[in-house]
Amino acid sequence: METVWHLDLCGSPPRLKQWFLRTAPPRSFALDGWLTSRPFVNVEKRVANIDHHKGVDRIITRCTAAQFALSLRLGRYSRFFDGEGPVHSFFESIDPDVIFTLWIMENWHRVMTRLEWRFENLLRFLDLVDSTAATYPFPIDQELCEFQWVFDPYFNALARQELDHKNIDVYHGVVFECFERIERYLVGAGGRASIDQSYDVLEDHQRWGIFRAHGSLSRMKIVADGYFAFVLVRKRADGNLAMTLQRTCPEIDWFPINRMYKPLNLVENRHAQWGGNGIVGGSPVPDGTWQSVARASETVQAIIATSGKNNPLRLK
């Protein structure tokens, strides 16, 4: 069955559920934050939104790939994969969650008819890493190194700022390279990546901090060091900054992420918007923010100061 990818790199304003229901062709999936909507399936129109960012409890909601695999195997998408036309996927960027979802979509019949323990293992790792936004404290062992190796093409391209130029061929190249590694992993011929969890401290506010991660799993170490809320900063090739706002769970209520988006957008003053959910969000996708670390920090500190919640010191 033909699949059609719709990679939207224009940084559009938020896309709404009703608009998607009205305009999307049959057999369409919106993936991983492309819509500002809770997950849904409309069987009559054969349109679905697979997401774990908007209107859900992030910690207890499966990542996009895990949601897709579960619903696919239980027959929820049987009318989507009916062989009568192409399946469409809409997404605004890539990460391991989107990449593995696309692989499952391309290999839907294999996933439906074959039980492969390596597939289940990779899905389990991805679900725990992505649903917790890479804060779940895995031991650094062979399995984690193998998981990291599968998606290293993405992390390497991100570190080299290759994705910031918004070249669709580069995006597709990363996806296909990860596809090849998924196949190698599934037959036991994968490799192992080294794990770098180090980070730079840009600002330390005791309860939370602003950090520059050196590795894709640095957040695990940040949390292990006692910070349950933080801002991550990455410099982009175009000079803008990509910033991530994150807390480990809603109970870290003195760091109210949902209240931070609006004042940050007022400073941004353009159609691209800060956003996310109550656990993790950040600067506009895919263009980042022009705001400096100091300017964004000022806004975040002001919101924390007016949260009215107790702000306990970090544990370590």
C-alpha cells in the first residue's frame, strides 16, 4: 500500500481538529503534535490524530509510535489500511517517535502478522524515553546503547544543526538511515552507540536550572542530579535558539509550564508560537526563538514567583 508523507516545515499557526477533519484526505494520520488536539479517531472519515502532547496526562499516555502500534494491532485502523488508496501522514518535524511511527506505517502488514521480540523491545524503550521526554532513568547498559544506536542518525543531524536549514531531503535522508538501522536491529545486526549524559549549567536557580545538553540523554542525568524542572537551550544554525521547558510531572506545580507559554509568546510577537503541554513544551517549531537565554529566564522566573506554590530545594 502506498504511503504519502506530508512534512510541514513552514512553522504554521496551530492547526485545528475541525479544519483537519474538513480538509484531510481519507486514510490520514496527524502525528505527534501536528494538530492542537487531543488524540482522536474518526472512523467514518478515516482520519486520526495520534499524539501525547495536547489535552492528556503526558506521564500515563503512550508515545505516538506505541499508540499507533497498539491501535493497529487491535484493528482500530482496519478501515485506514483497506488497500483502496494511499495512507497519509502529516507531521511538522522528526524525532525517534515520529521516525518509528513512520516505519510502522510503512511496515504495517509485517507488524500486524509477525511477532518480533526485538520490535517489542525497541517500542518499549522508545515509549519510556519519549513519553517522559528522556527523563526516565535507564541504566546505561548494552540495551540502552543499542537503542541509542538505532536513532543516532537523527541525534547526529540535530547536533550538527543539519535539520535547522529545513531541507526536506535532509529530513528524509535521516528517516531512511534510521529505517535501515531499525531493520538491522530487528535481525540482531545492530550496533551500539556511546552515551553522553553531560551538560553545561547556564543558570542554576537551586530548584531548577537552565542547561545546555551535550548528549540526547543528558536529561536523565539532570533529573538524577536533583532538578525536576529545567530549561534546555540549543543554538541553531540560523542564530536562533531552540528552548525546551520541562518538568518531570504535574506535581512539580511551582514550575507551571502552561502559564509560561502566553507571556513568552507576547515577547515573541510573531505567528510562530511557544507551546506544548503541562510537562514539556518549548519555543516555536521548527524555527526556534530569537529571545536570549536571559530574556526567556526573566519570563520564567516571573511566572515561578507568582505561582503561589511552595518551591522546595532540589534533592541533591
